[in-house]
Amino acid sequence: MMKDTFHPPARIRRFPVGPLTRLTRSALGQLREARGCYLLLLRIPTITIRVGGLGPVPFAAGVYGYVGSARGRAVTLGFRLGRHLRRAKRRWWHIDYLTTHRHVRIIGAYVLTRPRWTEIRIARACARQFSVTPQFGNSDHAGRTPGHLFLIRLHGSPRLGRSPGTTRVRRKP
């Protein structure tokens, strides 16, 4: 994992999370029994990656957040986040195409263990605040969320930006 600093915008700090979790062996050990959701932060360079059934997906350089969950009987936050850190793995989910790419770096994760904060609820809240990569990571939530990968900050910009192929979902009036 790359040593990196990231100061989240106020829009992320509104979620009921603690500080950014650096995904160390110790942190993963503390999460080995925990279940909940997470916002995985990734630093992505300007690249285009072929992502499973989505085909080629362009990314502008910046910090992205991916919403995921670990709520099953056999899956914990420690296991799921540990899997994201491994580069050598079968590409099963959309996020695997990013986490196995040699130039993509994982910064850390915000962890939410409160039961009322579901993956769908977090993804919908992020879609109202950030640019979304359409359909990325939501094969099992198609129609309920626009996507699970969000552009948090463009590289070199203190402000939020737009990435090619992303859209922002506005709340209906």
C-alpha cells in the first residue's frame, strides 16, 4: 500500500464514520469479526480499463471511492478489505479490475458498522454528492443504485471534478 495523505472533503465527513482506516495487517485483524459497509478510497491515474461486461471504462486521474459491503455469514470486513488489497486474485467483481491494476493505489477505507447504513443507502447518498461511474460495481443492485464507484477528487484539484464517463445523480424535486 502506498503511503498517501488524503483529507476527505466535508461531504464524506458527514457519514457516521470514524477516521480513515489504513489497511494494515493490524487494522484488518481488528475487523476480522466485524460486518458492515465501507467506502474504499483509491488513487487512480488517467487510464482506460476493460472492466468485465462494462467494456472499456475511462478514468481521469483522481481519488475515487468504491462502496461495498461485508454482511454475510462467512464474509467479514477484514476478509473483504484484505481481498481488495491482494493484487493476485481472480477478477470476479468490477472492483477487482481496478485493485489488480499495477498503477491503482488503495489509500484506505471508511468503515460503517451501523446496520441502518446499507450499501444501497450509502451508494445513493454518494451519487447525490459525487460523480458516479455508471453501473460500476452494482450488478446485484441494478436499478436501485446508479453505480458504486465515485469520483471524490480530481488529481491536483482541491475541488470535486468530473471524470469522462461519469454522471451526477440529482435528487428529484
